[in-house]
Amino acid sequence: MVLLDFFYRIRDAGIPVSVKEYLTLIEALQRRVSNENIDNFYYLSRATFVKDEALYDRFDRAFGDYFNGLEALPDDFLKDIPKEWLKKQLELSLSEEEKKDIESLGGWDKLMETFKERLEEQQKRHQGGSKWIGTAGKSPFGAYGYNPEGIRVGQQGSRNRRAVKVWDKREYRDLDDSIELGTRNIKVALKRLRKFAREGAEEELDLDGTIRSTANNAGFLDLKMVPERRNAVKVLLFFDIGGSMDDYVRSCEELFSAARTEFKHLEYFYFHNFIYESVWKDNRRRNNERIPISQILHKYAADYKVIVVGDATMSPYEITYPGGSVEHFNEESGAVWLKRILDVYSKVAWINPTPELRWKYHESISITRELVNDRMFGLTLSGLEKAMKQLAK
Amino acid sequence: MAERFSGTKDYVAGEDLMMAVNAAIALQRPLLIKGEPGTGKTMLAMEVANALSRPLFQWHIKSTSKAQQGLYEYDAVSRLRDSQLGEESVKDIKNYIMKGPLWESFQSEMPSVVLIDEIDKADIEFPNDLLRELDRMEFFVYETKELVSATHRPLIIITSNNEKDLPDAFLRRCFFHYIQFPNKETMTQIVDVHFPDIKKQLLQQALEVFFELRETPGLKKKPSTSELLDWLKILLAEDISVETLQTSDQRKSIPPLAGALLKNEQDVHLFERLIFLNKRSERS
């Protein structure tokens, strides 16, 4: 049964479809909502199965996979691509300089291996196209950005009437919530933060409700309470600035400055690389106007929630040793100071803009993760959501 | 085959949107619509009602809305007051029951369209409270002990701005469609529908300015379709010529009447700053 296979393929792709939706699709087909045209079937099954635009891209891929598969493509198609052919494709799009760069990275063969691996990974896991295109041509894989597509297009041109199908356009790639935040996603991320801000509100007297239920009660007073509309969440935000964070600062700042109005109290502080005995509020006067951590610990009560935004990418000494800071001599190690913060505030989340896949390659990230009890989250929509959930617990 | 929706002369619908609407009509399930603000989510319900010539019942959701209000409300306060004044009407509880939009649509003599606008504004439990009503299209009025069930199942169109996640049980019952921001082609069609007399050149130039403006990085609120339409309306009213638009190269100056497109002070500042930077880099 083709349809059932398709249903399971969609489920396997991580789209939460239930039996109910499957039955709906069958009913819709029986009533001939869509004619035999495959485009119409695509639209119909998408409207039935997918309830979140963040999953559109995943659906497009699963749909494409499945229906291209039906046209008798071998599964291990990619493995069969001759190396030379791949190489040729690449060479076409490379300049002499880039070729030299590649040689210095271990030569063609090694690179081809990696490239094929990545290509397959992209077929299966698809972390979003942007990952495969490096910035400003520095990444060795930057130049290949166009290629994974190129191969697919070539494959389809011969088999199908149309060059690119609707689901192959992957218009909804930006909406996938596992890719890093871009300007479009920031808005959605904000909403997650706002949701967090609204939770945990206290109760206040519901005047309308009280009048109504008093009236229902034939005049006997019946007090009603409702959750307060204002948000009551108080947040301390520590922000890593400068150095390795430069790439991420803009997106982080945008995110949290926009979120400011949503919280009852939001206090933000800057630090460089790691938190030591003091932080600052104004980056231009960072040397004169420092705020000691001990003061913060006393000033802000334990019900504040702490969010640290930092890439935690540095030499491990900067965390674990006294005097490890790159900027000054710190008498006590960063780990000690972080621990003091953790002792006072039980709700802590560390948001790390470095892509999660790279975390394991940095020792300092592992150390920090351990210090914060694994409460480190990526700066992605799903990461933020997890962080907010953890803070709201 | 029953009724079909294929856009109207005032509303340009993509193939995928039409499919979603038609599926919802044929299977009599609710249709959930999401999309950027200003892409015509609310308009859709009106246009569908128009195209199918069905009556439209609108229910605009606020943060204080309760599911019950869509069905009916029992005005206990007036009744209490009336009882103290000794009014006759007090004896019949029916006088104090006010029908909500869903009740009205259930009673409608012909199939109708119900718009539940911005469902995500309401409390998180709101959609759950409507599950049975949307499924069975019936509900019970406790005060009068009567069962209200729909004579014709209405087509229910729900819009959401994504401010809250909707419960799974609710989603499972709906068809879903995300209205994407229209591309240049579709946008030209949309504008044609609204301003059939607009000069081709002016439109092309205006669209270029508009899409370039949307590309400006860091805008808080990107201008959307409805803002474009407003802007074109003013451009026509002010009789701005194609030449003026052309000379207003975005990199050097603000397009005429940009206030219709950028509605946020910070965005205007940002934009001015970008222009300033561009000018300076050109000079040096």
C-alpha cells in the first residue's frame, strides 16, 4: 500500500502525524478533493499532515525523497557517484587559489571523502543549507555551497518533465527550527521568550468574574481570582562580548534587547570570555565602572533567573586557574565565581551560539557544561525553547 | 463535487491555498491559517464567504476571550438587576442568554463561514475548550437544557499569528496552511486586482523599491502586502511620477511617502542611517 508507506516515511521524518490525519487524507482522496496531479496531492497531503510551518521543509524533503524514490532511484545513489565526476564538478567552480587551499587541507582524496560524507549527511539530516556555505570564502567547504544542489538538479533534469519541483525548491528552509537564528527567526524566538515571561504570574482579583459569580450565587459574595496579566519573571543576563563572540553579538543583542520590555526586570551585564569577580554594564567604560559579582549576588534575590550568553570558547586555563583571565590577573578562578552564582540562583541557562555539533571539540565548552550542570543550550529556536522550559520549571 | 474555491476577483490565492480551502470545504473540517502579518489571513475568510456566497460570522479573539463566548453568554448581572427592579422578563432565563457567533452559524439556514481570528491571542486552554464543538458541531446550553446542533456544518477558518503553540489534539482536527510572503509575480497579480488602472512602469518601479526595502537587514517590521497596497494608494493619490520613483535610488534617498511602508521609528532611523552610510562610502 503506497499511501501507508508514505505515511510512515513522513512519520520517520519527524513530523508528528497521527492516524487521524491519515484517515483524513484517505477521506479527502475518496472525495476527490485532489485530482491525480502530483502537485495537488502534495498540497493536499501537506495541508493534512503538517501543522507547523517550521516542519514544511522537513515535509518537502520527505516527500521528495519518497516520490523520487518511486521513480526507481537506487538508495545508495550517492555512493555510486564516481569520484572523478565529483571532482570535475568541483573544479569547475573553484579558483586557483581555492584549489591551493584545498591541497593544504590534506589533499583531494581526503576532501572528497569528507565532501561525500557531508553530502550524504545533507541528504539524510539536512541541517539547513546555510551550514554548507562558508562565510567570506574562508571555509574550505564554502565554495561547494552550490554543489549539493547542483548534483540533485542534474539527477532530476533527465528523469522529470520539470526541472525543479515545488517541494524541491525548499522555500521553507528558513523556517526549520533546528538551524541557527537568522533575522527571520529572531521574531519567532522572541515569542518563545515572551511565552516564558508570561508564565508563573501571580493571582489577582478578577472583578468581572467576581460580579458574575456573585450574581449567579443570588447575591452572596463569591471571590474569583485570575492569573496576573503582567509578567513577573525577573532575569539577570550575562553577555559575553568581544573576541570570539563578535560573530554572534549582533544576533544575540537583537534578540534580548527586543525581549527587554517583556520582563518585569531584566538586568544585563557584560563580561569577556568568562565571568570573574566583576562585570560591567557599559562597554565603553568597562575599565572604570565595574560591578563586583558579590554585589550582584546580594542585590538581586534568589528568585531571579540567570541567562548567560557566551560561546565558552577559550583556553581551559581561563576557566579553571586563578590568573587565567586574558585581560587581568584574577585571584580566584572563573569556575569559582560561576559556582558562587550557581549557588545563589537555582534557575540558570547558558545559551551558546556555537553550533551544537562543534561543542565536543572545545574542551572549555565541556568544562563549562559540566559547571552549569549540562544546562547549556544552542542559540536555535529549539535550543531557546528548551532553555526557557528549563528556566520555567 | 460540492463547492470549490478558486480565488475571487479581489483575492489572489495560490494553488496550495486553494487546495487547503477546498479540502476543508469538502471534509467539513476547520482550516488553520498562519502567516506573516499583512498577508491576507483575515481577508481569506471574507473572500471565501463571498465566493461561495455564504454568510460570514466573525469572532475576533482577545486575550480575555473565553471559548464559551463563541457559543453563548449568560448575562447574570442584568438578570440580577432586573429581578431587583421586578421586571417580567426575569422569569424566562432565555431572555438573558446571548448567542455567540458559533451558535448563530449553527442556526444559519444555509451553510456559512465562521472566522475565528487570531486564536493564539487567547488563553492556552482556549482551543481545547472548543474541540467537541468543532468536531461534532453541537453544544449543550446548561441554563435552558437544550442541545444546539448545526443544521449545516459551517466552514471554520481560524487564523493564528504564532504567538502561542496550539495543542496537538486541536491541530489534528484541522487542515493547515501557511501563507508565504508573495513573490514578485504574485505581488503583481495582487496589485493588479486592487489597482487595475495603475501604470505598468510605475508598478514595476514601486515593486522594486518595495522588495529592496524588505531586504534591508535588521528591520523590526518588514513592510507587507497591506502596507504596499496602502503605499500605492497614496502614490496614486499624490500623482507621483515614475521618474520620481526612479531617481529615488534607495541607496541615496528615502523613497517618497515611505511613512506608509516603515511604521516603526527605529526602522526609519535605521534606514536613514544606512542611506547616510551609503552616501558617505560613495563620496570617499
